[in-house]
Amino acid sequence: MPPHIHNLPRLAEIANLPLDVKNRKVLAEINEFNIEGRYSDLLRPPVSLQEARGYLRRAKGTFEWLKSQF
């Protein structure tokens, strides 16, 4: 049974994924959006379109790396 947490860096650690600094940082960035979605009182101002594209590009790279681990 998976743990009832939503902290992406912690889940990667529990899964014993060999995270490098870059992928750990991306998971931490993505995690911030997850927290905002769950706890709306912690909302920050929306990101710009350029920032959103940067997050998406980094997330895609980390996703491809995650797929290569299995």
C-alpha cells in the first residue's frame, strides 16, 4: 500500500530513485503546485506563460527520466 503523502521528493526517496540535484529540484517545484491545489489558502500569484512553459519543459524531462528507471 503506498503511503498517504503527496510530497514528490519524499515519494522518490521512498522508492529509492537515484535522484540527481536537477530532478530533485524539478520534483520540489512541481510539489509546490500540488500543495497549492490541495491547500488553496496557500495560493501564490499565477505564473506567467513563459514560467509555465519552463515548468512544463523541466517536468517533461523529469518524467522521461522517471520512465527510464523502470
